[in-house]
Amino acid sequence: MTLRQLRDFQGDALINGIIEVVDRLKPLHLSIVGGDPLVRYRELEAVVPMLLKRGIHVQIVTSAFRPITQAWAGRDHLGIVVSIDGLEAEHDVRRAPATYKRILANIAGHKITVHCTITSQMMNRPDYLREFISFWSAREETRKIWMSIFTPQRGDSPVEVLTPDQRARVIAELLVLRREFPKLDMAEGLIREFEHPPSSPEECIFAKTTHTISADLKTKIQPCQFGGDPDCTQCGCVASMGLAAVGRYRLGGLIPLKHIMSVSARIGAAFERRSEPPQPTPFNIVTG
Ligand code: SF4
């Protein structure tokens, strides 16, 4: 089954469906991603206050192809992440109608997180990352910047995939740029995780602590938000690297947190098998 074959809710059915899912799974964090969730902006405007009232941290990932609701500006526990595919010339070709011109108009009055996925084409041009981060750092609407690296499916080799040399250059450049541009919100430990991504979903803390549901609010996307059969050994997901870095942190200087997380996940999974409804997961993503 493809995403296009899944039933896509609208109106009250979508609002009630999202609330039913979060009341059942009780996430700490909910990312609403796409396609583009702003396609259903009326439903989002209704459901976001309901989610925040429940104490859930909400993140909306959008291309900003339409104005972002002004009522969301400055709301605590609500993050707006705008996906931007490189500098204006390359981005506008890939993302029209969400062009730079539109994004800049539509984010006015907001504080956003810029998220860019680095491709091999970007790394063919010297200083591409510096130009991109410099442009978005200078914008007052930018609160922070996250950079991911393109993640292929296993057995696929699209032109976006970085060579090992390009990946090494990305890591070296980000380590320099994070010192020059404070809005580049990527700790050194996180950036170094790009050097050795998890070998499989079983090794990925992010995959183990998230629950990704498709637009029918039922179908689980596995093993992670990428779906299909992603090549973990070339993973470039900033969220996966962030949690991997947290997992490396040694509690009391002794026990790596990932060991505690792993034991906790095993206990949780065993408990979940025996109980109904399922136990809360720390993060949830609803795709739509
Ligand atoms: S987030 Fe990356 S490492 Fe984790 S399961 Fe998905 S592709 Fe693999």
C-alpha cells in the first residue's frame, strides 16, 4: 500500500481522530509532518490548542507554502519547523509553490526552526553550507537551524546520496560553522554521530522511542519516519543523531544512557504485550 492509497481524514473526523490517538498513546511530543500539514490548516488551528492544553509539546513541520497562523506566534511548547531545500535557486526548483519569496512572507512574525536536508549536489559547490546557514542566521524569524543529511533506502543510489568524502566534509564544516553561527543548533556530539550512524533500526534510539502513524491515523510507519527499508548506515536524520548523542551520555560518568533506555524499552515492550491499551511512548509523529 502506498501513502496515496491511505484514507486522509478531514474536518471533525481529523480533529477527533488526532485527539483519540493522543489520548490513547499519551505522547510527550507530537510532530505533525507531511506532505504538508498546512493543507489542513483549519483543522490544525482547532486541534493545536487542544493538544497544548493536554501538556503535549507540538511540532509542525511545513514547507510554509501558506501563511502560518498568527495565533501560533510565541506559543509555548509549539515549534514551527520549515523545511528548506538549500539556497533559493535550488530550493525554488524543488519546492514551488513554497518558494523563498513565499516562505519569507509566510513566516513573518514567527520564530521558526529552519530544517535543511543536505544533498550531494549541495556539496559539489564550495561553501554552500556556509552561504545557507549565513542567510538563515541573519533572518530575525529564524530561532534555530537544523541540518540533516539525505538518507537513502537500502539498494537505492539516487543522485542526492553523499559520497563518504562529502559526508566527512559535511561533518568537518558543521563543526566549524556551529561556532560561527549560534543559531546552528547542533551540539558537537550530535554532529560527530554522523560519523557512525546506527547500523540498523534495532540500534536506533530514535526509531525505538518514536511511534509514526500515517494520515489514516492507524497505519504504523516502520521502522522509523522514513518508512520502507532505510539504509541506517547512511542515515542523516538530525533527530536520530541527537538521540544517539544523548544515548552516549554516561550517567554518573559510568553507565551510558542508551543501556538504560534499551532495558527500559524491553521492559516496556514486554509490559505492552500483556496490557491493553498500549503504554505511552515518549515521542509520537502523526504524518499527514
Ligand atoms: S532514523 Fe535513521 S538510523 Fe534510525 S531507523 Fe531510521 S534510517 Fe535507521
